[in-house]
Amino acid sequence: MIRVSAGTAHVLGLKSIQSDADPTTGYFLTGEACRGQCAFCPQGQGETGKLSRIIWPEYPVTQILAAMKEQSSLKRYCLQVADGNQWLESTVELLQTLHREGLAVPRCVSCRPRSLEDTQQLLDAGADKVSIALDACTPEVAAQVGRDWQGTWALLTEASHAFPGRISTHLIIGLGETELEASRCLQELHILGITVALFAFTPVKGTAMAEAEPPDIGRYRRLQAVHYLLRQFGAQRFGSSRFGTIAFTPAQQAAIGPAAFETSGCPDCNRPYYNERPHGTMYNYPRPLTAAEFQHCLRDMEVSAGE
Ligand code: SF4
């Protein structure tokens, strides 16, 4: 059996849901019960069928493989691997199965490798990218939410040198970091050549952070803009205001394009409604923005809750 996100099940014709944005990547949740205890994640509370606010129904692997061969709109497959026993062996086996079945779509793995050798095995088995989730922007924030920041950073650094262009990470905004700390972290990851997927913290019922607030939209938009400018124009200096928010120069401000506010990460990863409730705040747009939405996001950037 394998779990797929509700949106992916919909695209694969296995489940009917109402959606105004379909995933362009197929998301699969694999691995046994996670051994982690991250304060923001339902997996650590034994909710094996949930990740962020998304429900992941379970299907036989053969049914999923047959459905994958039938459809052509998914441009990438993403294996989200829970940190359970035997996760590496089962992920390698699944990657090899996808290859054997002739499913010639780029595939990536989001997991917690322990070493360069683990990472190498996943790449050798057919992953084009391996995402090693840093999640927290600083060691202090990581300690508060139950993550090992130093160990993950050391592996990210090592892997980015060993496998240039093939390492990515997830960064969650709103776990307790300041705006400037998040901006510095984005800059350092960019310098290492690591692809970053930016997430907005999403409180999930039953987790230790169920009552915490999602990030202020002004802060999130400014960090999306920082991320965009880094990707478009490379490492650069970002100023700060007396309130501790990022202060863009007029040239930086003028260079911000609508793609800044789309979902970021691996190519073709759009994660519809991963952080958003339908009709709620649209942190990551899963599709190109309209002109009105872009103007709205630029206005969001001016909103400051202070530090
Ligand atoms: S960026 Fe998207 S496709 Fe890449 S590992 Fe993360 S969730 Fe998967």
C-alpha cells in the first residue's frame, strides 16, 4: 500500500474532490510511522495519514502504478518519506519500481538521510533531487521544535558539494525565527546551491503547536521576495528597517516579479493548499498570478507586524 495526497489521488482519477488547482507534481507518502517528534507535524503524534493539513488516503501500489501510466499531467513524482524503520530500503525499492515500470517522469525524495552514502543511494536509484529538510532557520528555533539543526546543516553542506544542483531543502517560516534570521538562512542556502522550498507554518490539530499562529503575511511575502531575488540575481545585500523587517532598495523592489509568490522548490512542484485553506490566505500560489493578485501581494509586503 502507498499513501497519496488527496489532490494527487484526484489527478490520478482515484478520488473526486473539488479543487480549483490541481497538483502538477504527484505527492506520495511512504515509510512506516515516523520516529521524529517535530512540534509542528502530525506524523510525530502517530497520525500516519496526515502531513501538514493534507489527508493522504492509502491505495495498493499496483493501482497507483496503473493510474500513473494512464495520466500525463503530472510532471514530477515526489516521495515524502516518513522517518520510520527501513525507510531507505523501501524508498530505493520504490524508485527502482518506478524506473522498471517505465514511468519516465523526474522524481525526487524528501527524507532524512543520515549520511552522504544514504543520499548517494537515493540518487543512484533514480531520484533527480534529494530534499533534506532543515525546516527551522536557526539552531535555537530547531531546538524548540525538536529538530537537529547542526547535524542537518552539516549534511546539507556536505551533500551540496558532493552532488551539486541535486540537493534541496524545506524551510518553514513562522516557527519562531525573526525575519532577518530567515533572510540570512535563505542567502546561505542559496550560496550553497541548494534549492529551497518555502513553507508557511500551518497549525495542525493535535500537534504541540496547534494553537500557534501562522506567519504574518507581510513577513512571508518579504521573504518570498528575498528568495525570488536570490534565485533571479544571485547573492546580494538586504537592508533592514528599524522594526527589524527587510528593507528593499528601489532597484530590488522594482525587480520583484509575480513568480516570487508562486510555490517554490523543485521544478513543477506546486503543492496546492498545503499551507492554505480554500478561500484563506494564499501563502504560496500554485499557479501563475493574475495582475490583480500580484498587486495584492506587493501591497502585502508593506504590512508589518513588527518584530
Ligand atoms: S520541493 Fe516539492 S517536489 Fe521537491 S521535495 Fe519538496 S515537496 Fe517534493
